[in-house]
Amino acid sequence: MHLRQNGVAPGSQDLRGFIIISIYKELGGADIASIEFEGPEIAVYVKNPKFILENEEKIKALARKLRKRVVVRTHPDARKDKEYTKRFILENAPDDVTVEGFIFDDVLGEVRVLTNKPGKLVGKGKWFANKVLAETGWRLVSFRSPPPPFSSKMILHVFTWVENKEKAKERRRALKEAGERIFRDTVSSTRYVRIIGLGGFGEVGRSAILLDTGESKVLLDAGAAPDALGDNMYPHFNVPEFLIDQLDAIVVTHAHMDHIGMIPLLFKYGFRGPVYATPPTRDLMYLMLQDFIKVSSEQMGYAPYSRKEIETMFSRVITVDYGVVTDVAPDVKLTFYNAGHILGSAMAHLHIGQGKHNVLYTGDIKYYRIKGDRAIRMLSPAHTQFQRVETIIMESTYGATEQQPRHEAEEELIRTINEVYKRRGKVLIPVMAVGRAQEILLMLSKAVEEGRIPQDMPIYIDGLIFETTAIHTAYPEWLAPPVKNSILRDEKNPFAPPNLVPVHDRSKRQEAIWSNEPAIVLATSGMMTGGPIREYFKYLAEDPRNALVFVSYQAQGTLGRRIKDGEREIQVEDDGKIRVLKINLEVKAIEGFSGHASRSELLYFLKHLTPKPRTVILNHGEPAALASLYKAITGRWERLGFPSQPEVLVPENLDAIKVYPRTLRLR
Ligand code: ZN
């Protein structure tokens, strides 16, 4: 075996052997039961759990040397019985820690514990987690149990697939297959880097990008169009470059339907590779996809895939935290960074061909100036510091439009609510289940607390919002510091004002619609393409005392967009009959709440981005937004801090762009 200077073996056949030998040499073979290539991780199974604790530093050093993710797990035979482990945790946990549930993950050797004090349970320097590992062989992972009115049951529900015995077998097999594929014997090294737009180019919706290196193929997002039927609902999966059995991995930036909606469809057509996502994205996806098939079967009478495909997909999901470098193909390393858009949202950084080329795909981003910011923020702004970026694929939703400052938007919403209250009407706010729903709840909670909106005005939440909000409180570490502190330190629920009323059944919905009292209603879907919002709208639209307030982007072709653009008569179905609905309520759009960066924030993001890319590819925008942002960047590149004029491209769906190598130079 000959090694290159950086300690990485040349061929992958050699690579696997090299890794195994290195591990035996460095960690001492006696305690090692087996070494498995499990997805992007090299899993070392040991019989003695204490070995893991005693060799922590050595394991870290080894991972650095190999530049691979090395995890050490106890061999299943060395793990204590689950009942014993539960008892051990309950009896030995620090006094003021309450444990509300356990989920055992046999595949990863983890016990997920739902608790009111996640940090305290793990302990300073992980002392308690280490004690549990040494005694039981299980690795303790703690989750914040959601404060009332949310319940731990909801979180345990999204983890149910973890405990499914049948699925555990499939997950184990999936990890091995993915591991074999990632550490495969490569035919050729990276020959080129091509970016192929399958969806979301020149438009907003059905985001999907195929990254092709000649050696491997990675799909970045696979979304559904927000309001299109037939062929336009799907990304262009029929291009010749896109063959499901050649696909190495799917990388998911965040849990919005226009980025995840069509992943289960790929499983329906035979994809069995890994799907990479952050842990909150995984949990939100689980809820969103199930809700999607439920809502589309109810409203359209059919869904493009079933629960079975969602379950199959979930046996292949591999989670990756922000900042962790992960091999997803022999020549592609993925790192997620905070995108500031929704909980768990990530930008995907792809390091290709041992550094031949680096691509940053932003997904959807939010960026803002922290200094002097007076707004209530749920998430920190997108990350801007990287080691290398040669090509950026950047969203352009608001490329042509400015948004009012966030704190002004907050004022405007509060003013509107008070006006509607005075005329005894109802405020209807369409929101996606994830993102704006929580930001608005956060803001309303504070306003109620400060007495700026009436306490006796119930805030109804309908649709998936109740469940998705619960997931937000389970991941406090992923939220902006003030929100995180109020959950962890002050043990408050910043998303639950005292007048919150979750709608779980028809009777509560009827109450929200027909009561004579003023009220606020937050309901899905965010663009009024389906979901309970349509029900509310149907009965509340004709009363001028009410108001419909848009707080997020309305894509072309959706009902929300049509109303926002001025349509005042629409057809609705009532008991099987079509009638014309006159829209008499006040219609208002407050742009400042968007989870997308405004035009100036997009430019500000580019200005702060280090290093500066050579190529800027604009996607996820309507033609006017793309054109305007294109002009701004090409006209102001010096002011944005680019050392030389960047190449700015605005491809359409089905276009392929080769970003590496570049041989032809015209300038
Ligand atoms: Zn999004």
C-alpha cells in the first residue's frame, strides 16, 4: 500500500483497507468486535463501553488523521436490557430533572431521552451521559420536552419510526449499502463539475439541482411546485443525466414542501440511497410529508405517493449537524451551515474532488444586520465565512423587492390586529406550518405579554402548526440565543401566549369561524392552495370587519397570490355546488416578516460572504426578481467586495452549467 503525503490512500479499495488497519493500529485491536462502513461514518464496534470513554482523545485524533467521521459504538451484545437502562437513568438522573419519555435506537445504539432539562441531564463534561454509556452501553442523547400546552407525546410520535423493528433491519442494511457506495473503488477521479437545473430555476417551487462530477451524482433538494397539477408539479426527473440507480445521495436543505415534496416519489420509483438532513429538518419532514398526503388525498382525491414510501425514505435518512464534514460520495464532502430561514434550515457546502472545486448552495436564506436590530428574531442570520467557495447557487426570491424593516412589520401587524379588534372582526393569517407560524407566535406572545394586543382575543392555530411548533421547543440549541435562553434558562414557552387555542377538531374550527368575538386565526397552507385556511376564508371573506393578512411569499398561480394581486371574486365549492365568493374583507400584505432575505439583504449577504466566488448562479426567483438581482450584482461587484468581476448566470430549468474545469477565457 502506498500512501500519499496527506495520509490518504489513492484508490478506494485501498482506502477501506487502509482505514481498517489504521483503526486497529491506533486503537488496539483487542477490544474491537468489528468495523463497519455505515453511510458516511466508520463505525467501530467494541465489547467494552468503558473503552469508548478511555479512548475519546485517541478516537478524535484518528478521525482528524483519516479525515473521516469515526464513531465508536458498543456492540449490541454489550448493551444492557432496555428496561434496566431506563431504570438506571431514572434512578441516577440529577434530582430536579424530569424524564418524560425514552426512544431506543438499536441501529445507532442511542437512547433518546425527553426531559425538561436536557443540558443538566447530559451533565457538565457529559459526566452523566458517560456514566450511562459505561454502565449500560447506550449513548444518551437528550431532547427538550416541549413545555405546555405542547406535549411530549407529539415528539415521541415523530420518533416512532426509530423503534420499528422491521425498519431497524432496513436502516442497518441501508447504512451498509451507503457506506459501500461512499467508500467504493472509484473508476475515475472528478472529471468535471456540472450543475443541472431540474426545478426551481427561473421560478419559485419544485427546487431540485443535480450535481454531476463524472464520478458521482448528488441531488440537492427535490421539491413539489406549490400550486401546479400534472407534469409541472414535479421537477424534470426525466432528463438523461438523471438515473435513479446512479444517484449517490439526496441532500435536503430544509423542510419546506417546495424543497422536499417529491423525495418520497423517488423512493416510489426505486431510489434506495441516503437522504442527508439536519436533525430538526428530519423531524419536520416527517410531519410535513405525512400531512401533505393527508391533505392532498382529502382535497384532490389523490396523492403522488403513500405513507409506505415516506416510511421507506425515513429508513434512509442520515442526520448531519451544522459544521460537520461528511462524505456523501467518493469525491464529494458535504457540510451544512445555518441558513437562518426556518428551524434546521441549512446551506449545503460541497467540497468536490479533494478540493478541485467548492460549491455553496444556499437553499432559502435569511440574512440581516445583528447590530442595532430591534426585531424579535427566532433564528440567527445565515453563515457567511467559508474556507473556499468557487461557485455559489443562490436563491433570489426577493431579488427585486425590498421589505419593510422587521420591527416596522411587527408594529403594522399589531396595529392591524387592534383595528380589527375594535370593529369586532377576525384576523386571518395564512402561514406555512413551519417558519412564519412560529415567528408570528413568538411575536404575538410578546405583544400579549406587554399588553399591546388584547388578552381576550383568542389566537386559534389550525393545521399542522401545533405539532411543528412543539418540535421547535425540542431543539432550543438551534434557535437564536434569546429564544433559546427563554426555553432553557427561564423554562418558558416563547411560542405559546396564554390565549392560544389549538384547533384539533371541527367543533373548535366552527367556534373560531362563528363566534361573535374578535379572534386571530393562524392556519395552513401559507399560499392558500389547500388546508384549513380555505375553510376559514370561505366563511370569513364576505364580512368587511375581518382582515386577511399575508406575512409570507405568495408564489405565482396560487390563490394567495391572486387575492394579493387584487382579485375580489373567486369561485368556491359549497356542498358540491359552485358559488361566487365576494371578497369584502380587508386584504393586507406585510412583507417584513419573510423568512427570505430581501433584495438588500441578499446583496448584504454577498458582501459579507468570504471568500468571494468566481461564479454566481441565481435560482429560486421569478424572472423579474432574477433579472433585477443579476443587474445589481453585475453592476456593483466592486462595491460588494469581489476582487474581479464574477460570472453571474441565470439558468433555466434543464440548463446544465459546467463550473469545473474552466479552460476557455474570453476576458
Ligand atoms: Zn423555504
